[in-house]
Amino acid sequence: MKKLTKTVDVIKICPEQLGGLPTPRLPAEYKNGRVIDSSGTDLTREFEQGAEAVLEIAKRNNIKLVILKQRSPSCGCGQLKMLDGTVVKGDGVTANILKKNGIKVKSEEDL
């Protein structure tokens, strides 16, 4: 019997960078539809712009599955880490927009 293997192309991107934010940056949390960093700065616009850019890249490249960083305010899928260190159920900004557009998301912990 012949073993089948799949070839996978990987596109490495960071939604926050695509939204114009630097790396490194202050910790942030996604709560009540807003992304606020530890200094109190509202970064919602930048996170949303980055999520939209990821969605466009996914659509343009016919991507069906995206692997995201768990507990991130952008990429968390199923879990989000809050500024006080607690972990709550929920999806980050990018995970939300991808799911709403029919793209399957998993965390790196699911691999």
C-alpha cells in the first residue's frame, strides 16, 4: 500500500503587526468588544485592521485552516488570557472574523 502525504504551505503573519502595532508591545486583553492594553490604550482599531488583513490574505490564498496562538486577544480560539492572568472562554478578534467567514481555526495547542 502506498502512503499518501500532503504538502502544506505556511504563511507566517501577525495580525497585530498588520494592524500597525509594534513588536514587542504591552500586554492587552479583549473584553466587551474592545482591546485595551495594560496602559489603558484602546487598540481595537489596530486589532480589527489586522484581522481584516488576515482575512483578505486567507481569501486571496484560498486558505481553509488557520493555526492561531491560543489565549491571545487577537488569535485566541476558545480561550483568552486577561490582564489579571485569568483565562476565560472566548475568541480573539482575528479568530472571530475568520470563523464568521467560514474559515476553520485551531490553536497551536491543537496540533
